[in-house]
Amino acid sequence: MSLRQMEYFLTVVEEASFTRAAELLHVTQPALSHQIKALERSVGGALLERLPRGVRLTPMGRAFRPHAELAVRSAAQARRAARAAAGAEGGELHVAAVHSLAVGVLPDVFARWRAAHPRVLLHLHEYATSEALEEQIERGTADLAVGPAPDGWPGTVVPVGEEDIVLVVPFDDRFAGRATVTLPELADRPWVRCAMEPVVHGERFLDWACGRAGFTPRTAVFTEHTSTAVRMAAAGVGVCAAPAHLVRDAVGGGCVVLTPDPAWRRTLAVFSRLPPTGAAERFVDLLRTAWPRPRAPLPAYEDCPEDGSAVA
């Protein structure tokens, strides 16, 4: 079994066609088929079922695929790490992040990185939830992940900042003249919710927090993206809870931002399967400089007190 055979296998799976895979790999179709058959012999069974139109994974192929993906991605990461250790300024850096950070924080960071390291190509992988982000990093999709600090992560975790969650209302809202609001004061209000809302103790965060405050939030609109939810709230559809950095980019000054009392915060971190080296290590240093570190470790949403608030 070779790394090349695993790369060939994954390309056939992704393209669902030996013909298209051979074209992408710049090999003949007979040569590709020969390598796949050799791989199947080495694992002791068929990985792909050949169909009249395309291919599909066998049960053995489904079990084999995630391990092949990890092996291929780990090899790519190893090449990048070796180049970085040798002082090579070229190459690539793959960064994964939850969508809200990719939109609200990373553009400025990437701009600073490009100014300092113009020959290093950046690849950004975005995910809707922290759960999806952690799963993909475990599978070797990227060199680094930027998101909420994960619990029990087996690799490297470097806290880089904190995320404040704020409440968005329109200019004519009855709370528009205030800076803070308690959650029970919003019991009668409609909410704009987002599919990217974190899950806490098996519940969506807002359901969990409002339940501890003695009420069930009434959802007016459910959106796919946080930035959309923020714009809906600014237009008066309902109250929205969103990261402060994303609110600024989504609507600028076109809304009123309220701070929950007590405040809602969570620690953000860079994490990876292996200790960052070379370009990855320099990127972590840049993040820590651009994004002041928390004064002290902050609890995640999961650690909110039973009254539905979060520790400031």
C-alpha cells in the first residue's frame, strides 16, 4: 500500500469516475485501474464497486476512506512542516475556522500575514459549527484551527483571545437608549436564530440560556448564517445574539448593540493535532499579537451558571 495509491483511490471516489480521475491525475485509465486493484489486494478486498455509470464505495471502502484521507493530508502537512523548518518561505498554510471568525476576524489577520509573508499561499476552510471544525482538524483538513477553545483536545491549544456575544436590536427598539439588558427583560421578544448557534448540554445555546432564565425564546426567523441573522435583527425582525466582531462587519453602525448582563463570553484559541512549526507557528504568533490574549481563562458557554448568564 502506498500514499500514491491512496491519493488515486480518493480521487476516484471524489470524481465518482475512473475516467475523470485519470484525467485529473494525468495518468492513463489502465494505469489508474491497476493501482486501485493493487491497493485492494493489499487491504484484502474490494474498496470500490464498479457500476455502468461511475463507482461507489463498498462497506470496506467506506471504512478505509477516512484513514486514507488522514494519511494523505498528514503527508501534505509533513511536507509543509519540513519546508518551513528548512526556512523555505514558499509553500502553503491551511487554516480552518468557524464561519463567524472567518468573516469577522480573519480578513485583517490574513492581510497582515500577506504583507509579511507574500510567498506563502493561504487556504481558508470554513465550518458552520465548532463541532464540525474539530472533526475536520482531527481528519487533517488543515494545519491550524481557529475557534472556541475545545474541551479535552489531545493536541496543541493556544488561547489567543476572547469573544463577546452581544444582542442586536434596531434603532427604534425600546432598549435602544441602554447599554445593557438582562435576559428576563427579553422574555416577550421574538428572536432571530441561526443554524450556527452553539449547542450546550444537548440544546441550542439560546434555548438553554433562556430556559434557565425562566422562559422559552419565541423564534421569528431561522437563518443559515449569523451575518444574515444580524441584518434581520437590525431591520427589526427580532433580537439576535451574535459575536461582537461579526456585528460590526455585518451592519456597521446600522443597529443598536446591547451587552447582556451578566456578559456572555467564550475563550477563542488556535488548536492543531501537532505543535505548530515554521509558518504555522508564525501565524499563531501573529494571531496572538493581533488579538490580545484573555486576562484570565474564560469559561465556555457550557460553563454558564444555572440562571442562564455567563461569567464576565
